[in-house]
Amino acid sequence: MKILFSAVFKPGTEAPGKDGPVMLSQAAELSSLGFFQRSTAKEVFVMFSRQFAKASTEPGQRSSVRKDGYMSHVYHSPMGVVAVCFADDECAPAPPPPPHPKVCEDFVLAVPQSRGDCGTADLPHEALFAAKHQELLVKFQDPGQADQLTQIMAELEKTKLVLHETIEAALERGCKIETLINKSNDLSGSSKMFFKTAKKQNQCCTFM
């Protein structure tokens, strides 16, 4: 399993113009994608992760969405943050679990003020966690991190898993992808055009 993107959000907040909660941290490893895909891919991951975080309302719950060879994983931490990650859906003999419980734990330890009012702008404390977040993203690409992965898996098994087979099922009820794309301020004009062109050609995005 290769993890492409990870983000942390503050549930119950509203980022102005973003139609979703404030993003507290993000990290990406997109070297496996084509150079010209990376910018659009990151915008797409940001948009969907924000919406998945918005739809996650039950602390302690994790959910996953499988789509076109990729998996998104959402974890609503009891520590007061929501983490979302996107990974490929390779079926390795012993795929490592997603890193989001560890990301949540380390983020709250590094940024204890995130438990309180974090404002409304994205990435208000990014300087305090950016390097660590990227380090965790890279670290969890390696299934050889046996001890820590075992610990994380034990924590994951204590939570409630909801597996969604469609993206729409993971979004807020009644929310359609086309509507979400049209009104999203996380997507640039070129990324929105990319989606519309792919839909007209009945093609799926190669990274979603």
C-alpha cells in the first residue's frame, strides 16, 4: 500500500469558502504520479478529504472508500481531530494499516492548542507539524516498521469500521460529486475542467 496524501482537520469548524472544516495539516507523496498530474491530484485529495472529514461525525469511528484501485481512509479521533489519507489499493500479503491514528496522536502532542479554537484559516499551525507529518507519511510506506504498525493495528481494531463502496456514500447525504466539484474552492479551474472532460469521455481519473 502506497500512501499518497494525508490531512488533519478540525471537526465542527468551517473554513471560509471551502464548504468544510479547517485543514490543520497536510502531507503528500505523489512521485508515483505523472508530473503534470500531481497538482490536480493534490487538489482533488484536498477537496475529497475535506468533505469526508465534514461527513465524519462519530468520534472513534473510521471509514474507508474503495474507488478505481485507490482507498481513502477516514479516522475521527477522540482527541478532537479528523485524519484522512489516500492510498493505492494494492493487495500485498500483509499491507500496513493506514497511519491516521498515529498522525492524530502526534499532531495533538505537537500542537496542543488544536484542541481549542483554531480559527478559520487553513493550516494555522503548519510550521509546528509539517516536517513531522511528511516524516510519518514516508515512514508508513515501509511495511518493515513492524512494532509500530502492530501497535497501530491494535488501536484500529478497537474502532468501528465502515466500508463505503462509493464516494457518494461517504459524503454528506444528498451530496453529488458533480455539485461538489462545481462549487469547490479547493479545485482550480483547470482541475474542474479535467473532471468535466473525463466525465464527457466516460473515463475515470487515473489517480481517483
